[in-house]
Amino acid sequence: MKSAGNKTALVRAAALSLGAAALLSTGWQLFKKPDPDVRRGNQLIRKNKPAEALKAYQKAEKRLGRRHRLDYNRGLAHFGKGELKKASEAFLSATGATDKRLRSRAFYNLANTLFRLAVPTLARAQKAELDVKNAEAAIAQFSDESQKKQRCQAMAAAAKAFKAAVEANKSVIAAFGQSRNEYRLVLIRDPKHFDAKWNMELSLRHLGGAEGSNKQLADRARELAERFKKECKPPEDKNKKDKDKKDKDKQNKDKQNKDKQDKDKQDKDKQNKDKQDKDKQNKDKQKAPQQKPLSKEDIAKQKAAKKLDRLERKQRDRDRRRDRGRTTRRPLKDW
């Protein structure tokens, strides 16, 4: 990111640009309505009494209902009170107006409000980067080998400072990304809008500065982590390494033994079950009633039935041979 002097200059330029937009640009012109409360609210806005103006607009809204012009005027009142979040919501609602001039001004003032919301993130990012520099300076103070403990503690604190600075710059990127997008929408509708071009350029500068700063912070944080690992982490204990290896080997052996025991148990259970099934089958077979021996009369009946069956088959065979031997008459021709 830029130096502290450049950052201050950019913030001042942004404030001056938005101040000029508020005073000179037609984007902040009040919409007049033939309604006493709206007229009174407009007058109060000009007298720099936004809180009273807001009450007048709210009173008019209760009587007239929700209107985009009233949303726009409420946005001006909230902006004057410093309620930027509420102002952005009111201007966003006003962007749905069918009137092209009103919609264009609502988009521009929405972009201005988002820009104002983004400005505080610059100060937070600047402070976070200053904390990083102080943390790095603290590390340098403990350069002696006897100060290793203090140096390692300073490195750990610096790592946290790096992380906080990166997050602060991400907030800058997100906030000014929103204002840039809204200014872009304004310029799509009106490419010659000078104030929108100016403020969009400021948004892009802050975006680029935060992105470049985060890249540098990431490189420095990586170097710090490597140094911390080299200087502050204790060397690996060989005995502990051997013990870990033995423990792992024992776990593997125990697992193999358990798997073998489980397999042997499964095989034994299967054998027992097969034996039980076989014994049950034999027992059921023994319990089955024995077939009584045939009497002589039954044997004679079976023989007679078989002989009769043979005679019937022979007769059927003779009938088939006789039928095949017959000559077939040819059909008469029909001519």
C-alpha cells in the first residue's frame, strides 16, 4: 500500500471530491413536491437540519405512501446525519424509480455513500501495517543468542500482526470494490459524468494499493514463518521418533493379530454351523417314516400295469406306421 503521507492525501482528496459532489453536483439536488411536508423537509435539508428533515419526510410518507422520490430525499437526510448505512439503503431503493434522472442521481449518490463507508477501512489498514512494522522492529531488538526466547515470542506476535494486516486490507478491497461497481453503473448510463470518473479512479487506487500490500505482506509472513520454524521449534527428539515408530509397528501388529483372530473365529463359527446343519438333516432323515414293504398282490398289480402300458405303446406304434404307409390323394386341379 502507499506510504502514510500518500494515504492521507488520497483520503483528503476523496473527502474533497465527495464534498464537491454534495455541494455542486446535480446528483444531490433536492426533488420538490407539491406537498407541505416534503417542501418543509427540503428547506430543513438546506438549513443543515437533517434530523428534522427526516421527520418531515417520514410524515409525508405516512400520508402519501412509499415513493421513490421520498426514498431519495430520506437518503439525503440520513447522509446528513452521518447514518451512511441507512442512506445507502434509501438510495438503493430510489434506484428502482422509473424517472431516468431520479434513477441516475440515486445510483450516483449510492456510489458516493458506499465510498464514504469504505474510507474508514483505509485508516484501519494503515494502523494494522504500522503494527506489523513495530512487530518486525521488536524482533530485531532481540538479535543476541541469549535472547532467543524473547525473539521467538516477538516472532509469534509478528505473525498475528501480519494476519490482522492482511484481513484489514481485504476489508479495503471489498469496500472500495462496492463503490467502484456503483460508479461503473453510473458511467454506463452517463459516460461523461466527471465526478463519477474521478471517484471511481480513487476507488481503483485504493483497491490496487491494498492488493499490492497484501502480496508483500504474504511474502514477508512466509519468510517469518520459515525463520520461526528454523530458530524457535525444538529439534526432533531421536528417541521420541524411535518410540513413535515402535508404537506404530505395535499398532500394525496388533491389528494384524486381531484380523487373524476375527478370521479364525469366523471360520470356526462357519464350521460349527455347517456341522449343526448336517446333524439336523441326519436327525430329520431318521425321523422320517419308513416305507412299508410291498405285498405280493401289490407287486403283481405293478407288473400287470407295466405290461398293459407296453402293449398300448406297441399298438400306437403300429397305428403310426400304418398311417405313414397310406398313399395321399392329390387334390383336383381347378382347370
